[in-house]
Amino acid sequence: MRLIDRHAQTSRYRHLPAAEKLIAATGAMAVALTAESFLVEAAVLAAAVALLTLGARVGPRDLWRAARVPVGFVLAGSLAQATSLSLHGGLPSLAWPVGSLEPAAFVALRSLACIAALLGLALTTPLADLLHLLRRGGLGRELGDIAFLMLRIIWVTLDCLTEGLRSQANRLGFVGYRRSLRSLGLLLAALLPRTLGRARRLETGLAARGYDGALCFLRQEQPVSALRLGMILGGLAALATLARLGA
């Protein structure tokens, strides 16, 4: 999560309008979900990865770290889809019929294309920009503020956890199984009070700065460009045409 937020704040596409990136991501996912061709799914996946690594300058290692959990979930699900369980003589046996391999591979490729498109949005667009876009679309101010505060509480919890682990490691708290178990128990027991204390200080700081119920952020977005929007829609139209031809 820290990795995704860091790239969202520092990528080369950071200042591009969130609306353009949202259209590109959702359009690519729509094409991937409706296409029936391996070629189209591979094209969506390759385009998303290329834009992230070559355009936004997200390193391949960081991209893999951000994608490994959903990718592992997709591969595990595709393996289960391709596996057939049968009982012969009362004993279970596993088999991988040839007819089930192609559908499983297609579902896996489609899922990977959608994950890449979604990461293209997450790794280049801060949450503040997305919520500002949703507010302009009609999202209530209270819901946006609650989302910001929940995200902040998550960061506070992660900070407390990281500090506790580092402190215990410096005191050799993880030497041996029994000591590690005791250290983790003490850390978990202290995590909630420390997190609530930090959250209370956050509330006090907001009140001291005149918080009146609205969280305001400086916008760093560029205005929407007709040229960029035309390129995005043109690329999506080309992928949709390729999908129709492939069907």
C-alpha cells in the first residue's frame, strides 16, 4: 500500500487529469472483459504494462511487488479451474484435461489484463485526485472526508506497527521462537491503544487548525487536454475494433 501511494504521488503521470486516467483504465477493463480473443487480452496487458514501465517510469520490480498478490490469486484460481477431481476405486485423483486448459488460460489472461489496467490507475493517481473527481460527479463531501480519514488511520496504524517492530528487533525481541511469540503478543496488545492515541492527536491537530468539517487539498492537476483525450479514445476504439474482428 505504501508502494502504491508513493508511485501515485511521484510518477510522471502524477499531474495528468484523473478523469483522463479513469477513462483509460475503465475503458481498457471494459474491452478486456468483453473481448473473446487472446490477442486482444494480450494487447491490453502489454499496453498497460508498457505505459506503466516506459511512460510512468514504474520499475518492473515495484510493479511486480504491487501486482504479486492479485496475480497469485488469479493463477491459483486458474489452476483450480483447469484441475479436474475424480474418484476411481474410491480414491481421489487429479487430472488436467486438455479441454479445460484453454478456457482457464483465457480467464487468467483476461484477469491479468484487468489487473494491469487497474494498477495503471492506482499507481499514477493519488486518492485526493480521485475523490475530487468523484465530488465533482456528485459524491457527498462527508463520504469523501470519511474516506480520507480512514486512509489516514491506516497509515497511522502501519506507522505504529513499523515503529514497534523496529524497536523490538533492536532489543533482540525476535531471537528464538518463544521470545518472538511474546514480542508479537506485546506488540499486538499495544497497537490499538497507540493507534487510538495517534488518531486523537490527529483530531486535536485538525481542531487547532480550524477544521470545520471539510478537508481541502491543493490541486496539482493539469486541465483536460482534447489531444490526450482523443488519443485515449482512439486507442480504446482500436482495441475494441480488434476485439470485434477477433470475435
